[in-house]
Amino acid sequence: MALSVTITDSRIIDQITNQTAATTIGSNNVVGKATTLHSGVVTSVAAEVDYLKVYDRKSATDSDAPDAVIPCAASGTTWFSVPAGIILSTGLSVRAVQEGGTAGTTNPSGNVAVKLVTT
């Protein structure tokens, strides 16, 4: 699992967060500050529909209620956009699991890559 955060242009405040293999363990506090999530793309090679869970937390576990749950197409790519953005005043943490809702402890059966655009 590799996580990187890239500033798209020093003149603007957009950042792209790239997680090459999201899992139930999750990526915690990925931008290191409060942020707003605007859009993203999730690419999965898993045979099942998986779920990307987004948390307004510095650290998230399967017992935490997600602020957003994005279903990810089986063996496909899912694009999403939130025009007003999801304001994450504490931090941005994400997890990928096979189960929707709050609970979920089963890793996707294949690689789930995530790119998120935040400000």
C-alpha cells in the first residue's frame, strides 16, 4: 500500500491524494490537516462491489461511522464528484472494505486504487 499527496500547482490549493492499494486498515489523516473532499476516482480489480469509506477523523476503524460511503464497481472504475465538497474539519481518513455501512472488516479481494482531489 503506497500513499502519496501531490500539490497540483503552487498557485492553487488543490491536492491529489493517491492510494495505490486501499484496505480495511485504511489510510489515516492522509493530508495532515482539515480539508474538503471534492472528487475522486476508485479503480478496482476485485470481483465484488467494494466500498470506499471516508471519515472526518485523524484515524478511523471499523467501529467508526463514515461521513461518506462510495460504492465501487466490481472490476471497474467509479468516478464521483461532490460539487459543494465534503468538509472534513478534523482530517481525512479512508478505508476500503467489502461491506457498506459502518461495520466492515473484510478486505477487497483485489487491488483498490484511490485518487482524491481535496482543497
